[in-house]
Amino acid sequence: MRILPALMLGVACADDGTAPGSVASAPGEDSGEEPIPEETGVWGPDAQGVTVNCKGVALRAEATAEGVVRLRYGPRRRGSFAVLGGAPPADPKVEATPAGWAITEAGLRVEIDEADCAVRAFDPTGVLLLDDPPGGGIDGANSLRRRLAPGERILGLGGRTGGMDRRGRRLDCWTTDAYNPSHGGYAPDADPLYACIPFYLAERQGLALGVFTDATVRSQFDIGLGEAEVTRVTVAEGGLDQHLIAGPDYASVLRRYTALTGRAPLPPRFGLGFHQSRWGWESADTVRGVVDQYAALDLPLAAVWLDIQHMDGFRVFTWDPVRYADPAGLVADLAGQGVASVAILDPGIKVEPGYPVYDQFVSGDLLLTQDGAPYEGVVWPGYSVFPDFSAPAARAAWGDWVEAELALGLDGLWLDMNEPAVFDGSDAAPETIWGQGEGDPIALSELRNVYALLQAQATYEAAQAARPERRPYLLSRSGYAGIQRYAAAWTGDAPSNWSTLRGTPAMLMGMSLSGQAWVGSDVGGYSGGASPELFARWMQVGLWSPFFRAHLVSGAADQYPWSFGTEVLDISRELLRHRLRLLPHLYTLGAEAAENGAPPLRPVAWVWPGSEAAAQDDVLLWGDHLLVAPILDEGASSRSLILPPGRWFEWQTGIAFEGGGPLVREALPLAAMPVFVREGAILARGPALPGEPPLTLELWPHDESRTGRVYEDAGDGAGAARWTTVTVTPRAEGLAVEIARAGDFEPGHPFLRLRLPRVDEAPAAALLGGVALAAVDAGALASGETGYRWDPIDLSLAINLPDRGAQSLEITVNTALSALAPPVDMPFRVSVPPGTPTDRPICIASALDGWASHQPLAWVSPTEAAGTLRVPRGEYLYYKFTRGDWETVEKWPDCVEATNRYELGRAAEKVDTVYAWRDSCP
């Protein structure tokens, strides 16, 4: 097959990790499609496949890429908007069988029965992965039936309401503004939603197969609803074009699918932090005030997002001349505080002669048309026209305005309303609306699903041209297969309620399994009205969302971390600090996604398909080693889940659990967030507070050898980078650790720290390159001095090393656990009001013994006491301070009755303040 004319520049990395640069097929009259003969009969095989007659419909079956077999039923008039160009596989096997034909390519064998065109796909061991019902799958040129096997799971198809498994549902692929006023966002069972990703992953017997139906017209996937054991795919017109993508596992399918349609590039580092947005910020000073409040409350903030309020009358590519009179100044002020700026761009251009954007697009014939005139629809500015992104000249003109917008210093752009959405219902007749295509007119019925993809392409390429030294950063509400190569995605207008929160993990994982690596939701819900509990729980889900942003509709009460009281503020601050600590790990997962298509956020089935744990819709994996079980129900104080097989450690405390069965965590307060680390994990961690090391590699216990990688670069641009590879090998007397570096990036870390959790005994020795390291105290360790320190309270071993190339470390230590959950002597420090009598000790009363005793602390000054309390490691301690009895129990400010304090049982010192005592209050 010849290479097609260039329409879209891909940003996927090749399978060997080489730089982006593949070119997508160019839709148009000269599509590069090989014609399918019209006569009947079998036309025989060729080097890549075979063409046969399927009940009067020609089927072309061919190996088109590594591990991909394409099935094209009927002619296709236009090339693909999604599929990247490239050479076909070198040596597929095409052969005759007793019943027809077979194509074998990289672990996938596809057989076609000549009699009825029934298709079957097998893995290399002969396991049946896909088959047609009796009589074959083709049902006319635009409908195709595939058999659903017992227990087969169908995952993906983009962001959807409901569970991850799409079985038993009928889903439309049609980009739609799903906002429903009665819900303040999309309805609980809304379908379709904003994006159309016609790719699913089918799992049988723990084996995975990808199925991508490349049809930009409206399509429908009936997955066992109309017919209980059948998946029916129906497209509105134009024939069916389906790609079968080999596994055998989820990772292999996503690697091949993203090689086909493009991989998500690594965002600039700020894109991985916490972002704040709000529709309705009245002025630039309002934005500055929000950023100042984040700083004043010590809340880490990476970026702010400007919704449509910053525009002049909602005109795209404008700024309000009064309220946002100096956009470059605003952007510079925020950058001075370490906060990036992102501004929204809607495709609707206000109908207004004299408005330069409108004049350029009208005079250049660069707009979608209806009956030969520019199509007009009502959006935020009123009657508006819409760029024809199917035309190269329109994409170029849009790109010029993008470059001007970025010249203000903006760090990213937000593409919204690009389904395309209108308010007057005029998109109900898309067959009357046309674009120019590549010289081959295209109706909106065929263009609608890829409209956002083409807008994102134009924006991305303009950003690359404007600032070639920086990585573009885009977010798009809508999209088609391939959108991941240009933009991150979010779940759209999510209502602020518990039902939406409960469905968010499954929606995010469905998007991830559709090739979209950078996904998130509006923390707190878009519609507003979140309770303190709902906001805190949504922040906990947001922490583990690759794209982490809070957003809110105009006119609703504020939903900032400080809007819900002290407890939620403190919880939010700790979560945002966790995000900073997790950035090196997430950055590494992002680099791997650009390299091999594996999304950072994954379902349990990614690693354990077919297991009892795999069907959980509300348990998330970050990479292969961090498992998150967020609390998603109002008033919940417990969390049940099924741990996958193997040993798991509680992330913050190190207590161990044996997996492979159910687990219930109880007596959980609002701050609780069950997170578990898989044995053998190697995780990179960064600093969140002064004094924390610049880079820590956590080596979690395991009795087998393992290897982990860490990616580092300057955080933006395409400059120097390096990979650090860590290999840990158990030995009879301890561990051997090998550290290797590849790349030319020099981060300038003053030192590198290794942390080994759950080392229950002090090491006998540690040798770096055969030279003994010294045991150092906590102060020397914190200063970066080379050496090691064992913490008998935390039960961890920390080792400081110089940050250099290859290093070998040998540690003589007993790695066996003394207990799964040994108790911990938890440190406490409390400040008390001036004038508090010092003739009696400050005490802790707790639920440990039913609040029966008061455990004394030691005075360290007239206003401060400290000490330790032995508590169950990994359990929440509920407590209050007294001076020895309940008549002297603490009070909140203004003598308000104090609620129970709580803290997770761990080695970290708990620092508290008592505001008043009962016997000193009126």
C-alpha cells in the first residue's frame, strides 16, 4: 500500500522509543485505498492479505502493521483520520485453509471461512479470541456481528457512564455536548458523551484482543443487549473498516493500538501538578487573589485555567479590555509565583464584521457551510460561524491565531465546545453542513466525530511552530481515535454529586484503555454545591488522576480547598503535597506512555486479567505497583476490596497484607485514602517540603530480583534526558543494588537517596563500590551526607549516595518481616495555651482503651509537651488532649466543643495545638 498524502503529523513514539514523526493518512479523494474488485468470487491472496466476496460485499483482509490485521468490508471512499502512515509488516503469512484463508501476523491468526465469510481470530497457542455467529458476521455493508463468548468482557470505547465492562449496553459513537440542565452536567446514564473513541478491548480467558472500528460517521455498538451473545457494530454509511489488534495482554494491545493511532506525548512537568479553574473569575485581580490565597495557605498549585470570562464578549482570541486589560502582565505575574497559565479556546467565531478573526475566516472561505453560505449556530458569543478544520487553509489560519495567543506567554490551551456544540439545535441536520476536506467535500455527518481531532491537530502544530523548544500542552473536551497524540482529556461537565464521583474511576479507566493517557475529572464536580465530605473524597480521586484539576461553573458557591473548613483544608494540603512527592513516578509513567502506549492509570485487569480482583470498577492501578481504593460513598467509614495476588504494603505505613482475597479497612475518617504498594515496587519520589531529598528511590521488599526505571529531564522541551535503571537482587545475607544511568541530562541533585521500607532490623553493613558506608544520624542524613541510617520507629533504611553514573551497593541486612503489622511508638508534640498549669502533665486520651486512660507526655517548655504513644501501625488513632481527666479536656477556639482528633498510626511526628481547656472556659 502506498504512503498517503500528509494531513496530520503524528506524535507517537516508535516502538523502539524513537522520536515522534509518523504521518497519518490523508482523508480525501486520493485516499491511497486499493480498489476492491466488483466481481464476485475469491480473488486470491497477495503478499499482505486476501480479498473475498462476503454475501455480495467485498472483504479485504490484510496485515497492515505489526500485530494488526485489517478487515475492510466494502469500499472506503476517504482515507483514515486516525491511522498513522507507515510500512506494513515485513513478512505476514497468508495461506489457504480447508475452509478458506488465514493471515498470521505477530501472534495473531485470522481465519476467514470462504462459504459465509465467518471470521475467527486466534492467539499463537490456538485460543479462540474472536469469532462470528453462525452464518458469518456481515449483515449488509454497514452492520457487523461478532459472537460474545461466555464471560467475555468488553472494555474501552472512551469515556462512558456506567461500569467498565460495556457488556449488556448499547452505546453510540457521536460527539455530543452532554450537558443536561436538570443535572448540572451529564446525566447519570448519559450516552453518548463528548468524545467518540470506537476502540474496545475484548478479554477472553484472561487474553486480550483489540478491535478498532475506524468510522467517523455515527456508529453504534450493541454489546449483548439486542442479542444476548452478540456484539453488533453498525455505521451510518460508508462500509465497515475494522482493525484486529493482537495481545495477548492489555499492554500489548495498547502498545499496538497507539502505534497505529498515535501515542500521548509527555506533557511539560507543570501539567502533572494540581490545577485550579473557575468559570466566573471576574478580573485578572480575582485570579491573582486566588493564587495568593493558595500561597498564603501553603497549598501547592501548578497552574490556573482561564475559562470564557477572560474574553471580550466571548470572542475567541480576545481579552476583555477592562477586566483583563494586560494579559501578558497577568501571565508574567503568575509565572513569577511558579504558576502556569492556560486559556480556553472555543471554535465558535462571533458573527461580527470588523472582528478580525471573523473577517479572516469569512473572506478566506474557511468556514463550515450550509446551502453554500457560512453555517451559523448559537454559542457563547451569540450567532457564530465555525472553522472548517478539514481544510488545510483553515487549520493554518487557526494556527496563526494560536501563535499570537501563545505569544502572551501562556503555557497551554484548552479546547472546549468542540463537539462542535451549539445551543440552538441546528446541528440536528448535519447532512446539510459541509466542509471542504482535502479538495473532496465532506458532510458534517462524516466530519463531526473528527472535528475536535482536526482542531487539536491545528492547535498542536501551531504551538510546536511557535515554540519549538517547548512541549505543547493542550486539553480537549471532544475527540476521536488519535486525539491522544495532541491533547489530554477530561470527563466534561460532571455534576457535583456522589453518583458522579462513584462513576468517575470507571470512566477514567475506560478512557485510559482507549489510548488516552492523560485523563481527569473536575474535582468537586462542575455543577457546584459539593459538601465538605464530597470535595475531600473527590480530591483523593484527583490525586490519582493523571490530569488533576478542580473546576466549577459560574454562579455556584466557591469550591476551593479552603471553602469547606479546617479539616478539608488540612486534608487537601496533605494531598497536594503527596502529588508533589509522586511527580517523579508519574513523570516516569508518562515517559513510558509516550514510549509504549501504556497509560499511567490502569484497571486491575491490566496485570491480573481473569482474576477475582480484575472486575473491580472502583480500584485503580498507577502503573503496575500502586493500587488505590478510593472511598466513594457518602458517610462511608469502611472500604472493602479484593487485593490481587501477592504481598501488598500499605503505602504510608508499611504494614503488610497477603493478597489474593477480600480485605476490609474499617474505622476510616475523612482523611483516609487506602493505597497499597505491590511487593518489589521501585518508586521514585520527590520533595514536597523543605529538607526532603531531591530524589528518593523507594525499594519495597520482595524475595525476587526486580528492575525499575526513573525518567528525568528539564521538565519542558525536547532537550537532554536520562533514564536511571535500578536493579535489586536478594542475596542470602541481604541485597545487592545496581544503579545505571543512560542519557545526557544533568539534574544537579546534590545527592540521591535510597529508601527501603520495612527493614525490621538494623543492617550489619552497607558497601558502596566495595567501600563501607558510615552510619549517620538524622541531621547528617537530612543534610545529604553520604551514609545510611536505620529508623527503628519507621522500620526503614535510608541511604544517601552521590548522584552519579553506575553504582553498586551491597547491604548486609535481614529482610524478613518481624510481623505483618508491628506496633509503632508514634511521636506527638503539642503546643498549649500560655498560662496552662505545668504541675500536671499534658495527656492523650484515646479510643485505644475505650477512652479509659490518660497517657502523659513530657513537658519540653511551659507551652509545649512531647512524647510517644504505642499504637497499632496502619490503624487510625482517635484521641483528645487533656491534663489528666475529662474536666480538663481540650476545647476548640472560642471554647467550642472539640471533636475527636485522628491520625494514622505511623512514624511521622504528629504536631498539634490546643486552643483552650474546659476548666478555663466559661
